[in-house]
Amino acid sequence: MTVTVETLQKLERKMTLTVPVGNVQSEVEARLKKLARTVKMDGFRPGKVPMNVVTQRYGYSVHYEVLNDKVGEAFAAAANEANLRVAGQPQITEKETSPEGEMAFDAIFEVYPEVTIGDLSSAEVQKISTEVTDVAIDKTLDILRKQRRTFALRAHDAPAQPGDRVTVDFEGKIDGEAFDGGKAEAFQFIIGDGQMLKEFEDATGGMKAGESKTFQLAFPADYHGKDVAGKSADFMVTVKKIEAAHLPEVNDALAKSLGIADATVQGLRADVRRNLEREVKFRLLARNKQAVMDALVGKAELDLPKASVQAEVNRLMEGARADLKQRGIKDADKTPMPEDIFLPQAERRVRLGLVVAELVRSQKLQARPEQIKAHIEELAASYEKPSEVVRWYYSDNNRLAEVEAIVIENNVTEFVMGKTTVIEKNLSFDELMAQN
């Protein structure tokens, strides 16, 4: 097969395909005969429908189907012959049939670009590190204690304090008018937990059971309730009940209640440390991976296939619509979404994907089976039954593919870190956990 490929633009190519009419017709006849054996039509027994009737009913659709198949086969063979890496689907345009009985088609398509990665030694990458300290363990234990706190009624004349659970009736008005969500009876919240606006918590703090108070509250401009955002309301609150919190002690009993294998304080702290170190490791990997990818993209030169960028834009739009739908937005499928919003992110994703793929290919950074296994076992370690989680991953090729992609990115991160100038920076545990 001789294939002539014409370059139209940077990545755009054009070639002419030919399909013998006779091949199409013989295939159409074969498919119609096969169809006639099973097709059901009113007035005829199955398999007894005359060929002319089958042809009249299904001839056009079968001809279209065969032609698509034949052109697709011709394009795949031609692209393979010319050693082309095709990006996206070709645009096929039919030309006039030749006197020799050959149907001709023009195929316009894009190819994947050549990727040039510059000198990585001239790039700088910031590498973040974080240590899990005893203070971080103590804070985590405090969270675990809060999750298991109990409450008991305070004395009738005892004022409400931070950490207390209060039960209140309240009613708010804006310019003398009630508003949605501004009134409740027997409403419970814990002072200091941030469930209510700070002004509301401050007004309730210090009150005693049975007391009432009026106060003014200014809703923030970015408050989730759009009808009241940025407005001031007059509230009346009555405290019905005040309960003091009791936090369990950090002792062997707490360790046992948490299901720690070594049900001692030392075993509990060791378990918390392992979990925090695992979480810190994954967060650091994500942060440092992002820094590496930024450096890598900055050192790469390539053109982007429009088809790949458009496909990525479509995926991002579908994801955005799905997110709106999950939030309960009506007609999320019809919400206008300009493609320009997603274009920068789509271009970056395509660029990064092509650059990483080239580095993986050229430096042989593919994920090895033992790396995939180790990563899955690490993910499973935080679960009660790790072996079941491991089986869950290995039972689905899609899940394995996701892990493989992560391992490949880790390999790329390690490789680039070894080539670039690394600037070490230490973040505290709280700083790392506060960042997304």
C-alpha cells in the first residue's frame, strides 16, 4: 500500500483513501442475507422475508454501516503504513467515484506531536517535608476524644461556656420581617464548634438556662443564604438547657474502645502516629508531584492536538455538570458553560499528559508489578481488613489502572527530582494539613 500524507498545519494531516465499490457491495449483500435469516416483519414468518423487502427496509442503513467500516479499516491500515500516531477521530469527506470503480475519501486528522524536553538540571523544584510531632499526635487524640464526648446537665445557675452544648429557641427578623431559617425551637449546638456564626455563639455564651436575650447579628456578604447575606438581623434567643461536655481520658480504655490491637496508651499513640505519617506522606507526594510537573511542563516544547484539547474540554464540562447535578441544581445539563472557561485547564492537562508519556517512554519509567503491589498494600494498611482491600483493587482492571497511573507519576517525580535543583522547605504539620 502506498500512502501519501499531506501536511496542512503543524499537526494537521490529510490523506486520500480508496475503497473498491465491489468490496462494499459484496459486504452489503452478505450482511443483508445474514439479516434476512433473523429479521421479523409483519406478514412474514421469521427467516422468510423476501430479500427485496429486506433490502428496501434495511439496505441504506447496512450500506452506511459497511461504508463506515471499510473506510475505518482503510484509514487504520494507511495510518499504520505511514507510522502515524493519530490524535482523535479523522474527518472523512467523500469524493467522486473513479471510473475504475473505486470510492475515494479525503481524511483530515491530527497526529501527536514530537515532544522536546529541555535541560532539567537548570530547573528548580521546591521539595516540601513535614515531621509528625508529639504535638500533632496530641491534637489528633483531642479530636478523637471530642468525637466520643458525653454531656451532662449543668447546674441551673451555671452560665454557658465554650464547649457546652446548649439547647435554645431563637427567632430573627430583618427590618421587622421574619425570614426563612431565622426561627427554631429546641435547637442544639456546641459553643465554639463553629456550627453557628461567631456573633451568635458569643451572644449565647454566659447566658443561664431560662434566660432570654436580644442582640443584633450581621450576616457576612459571602453567607451561604443569599437572601440574608450582607444584611443585619435582630435576634431573640432563649436558653432552654445547658449541658457540660465530658471528654474521655487518654487511657487504655480509650485505646480499647477505638479497636487498637495494642490496647494501651503507647499502642494508641503509635497507631495515631502511623496514620498521621501515612496521611502526611500522601500529601507530600501530591505537593511535590505538583511542583515537579510544573517544572517539567516549563522545560517542554510541543504543539497541542486540537482534538485532544477539545476532548479534554468536553470531559471537564461533563464533570462540572455532574457536580452541579450532585448539588441539586435543576437543569444542570442545560446550564450554559462557555468552553473558554475550561480551555486553560484542558490545555495544561493535555500538555502534561504528553510530556509525562514521553518521559516515561524515553526513560523507561513504567510502573513495575511490585511497585503497584506495594502501593496498594500501603493504601490498604489503614483499613480494618487490608487483605480484602487488596483483593478489591486486583479484582478490577480499572482500579488497577488508576493505581498504575499514580505509580508512574511517582516514578516521574523521583526521576525529575534527581535531575533538577531541589530547594528543601519544611512545613509544620498544621500548615500542611491546612492546605488543600
